[in-house]
Amino acid sequence: MASLSALQILLVDDNQHMRAITSAVLQSAGIAKVLEAADGGAALKMLRDHQVDLAIVDFNMFPIDGIEFTRLVRNSPDSVDPYLPIIMMTGHSEKNRVYEARDAGVTEFVVKPITAKTVLSRIQAVIFKPRPFVKTDNYFGPDRRRIQSADYKGPRRRSTDQADARGSSAA
């Protein structure tokens, strides 16, 4: 595993015990710079004062939850880094929650109880295999398509897809 010691991570969870567990996982991987916040509002303030490489946020917090935090980071005109990698943690892994996080612009998703292997694999993914960002009228965030299939025969909806399809059929 590549050295992660240069990273500064913002850890956002309203449960102090969960922050302690996650922080211990991060520190065991050599990540010594971990900033902690108890809710999305405090985390947004920290982003203004500190340069952060990625954020790990809980889904369910008050007054600003992980979904709203992600939307504000991605879409607010005064966002300090709309491209910030955001890993969502939650104990609720229902499909609608995963879709809600994805549609808000979350980069990766981790289900609680967390394991060191899972957290570190998501961190590695956002650093070493970043997905391109997509901007549409109602979405800004990482490309939600995880697999680019060369033999896909369905409709192409993006202008770049249309150009790619025309280029490949001309060959």
C-alpha cells in the first residue's frame, strides 16, 4: 500500500465513538492528520480553514447531514473544493440510501460497522482510481457509471457518448 501519511482527512460523524474508531483505523494506516467534526455545519467551517484531501462523512447527522454536506460541497457557489473526494459512512445500506448518496455526489460508500480493509480500499480508490466528474443540469459529481462496457447497445445520452459512438462506428 502506498504511503498515506501525507493525507489530511476530515472525519465527520456525530457519534464520538465512531470518530474514535475511524480515526484509529486511519492512524493505523499511517494517516496522522485527521480533523474531526461532529456535524456537516462544523465540517464546512473546517473546510474553509484547512486544506483537506478527502472527507469521510456520516449519513445521518443534525443539523446538516452527510447528504446536505455533500450537496453544499459540490454545488455551493462559495465551496472551497467542489471536487473534494467524499466517502459516505452509514449503518443504513438500503438501496434508496445508497442512491441518495450517489445522487448527491458522494465519491464512495462504506457501510457500518466499518472494517479497516474497507475504509482503506475506498481511500485508495478515490486517490489512485479517481472517476471523472460530470456536470448536468441537476447533478455535479463523480461519474456514476462504474463500468464502461464496449459492447453496450443501449441508448447514449451524453454528447460525449454520442461522439464516441460515432467515432467507433466509423472505424
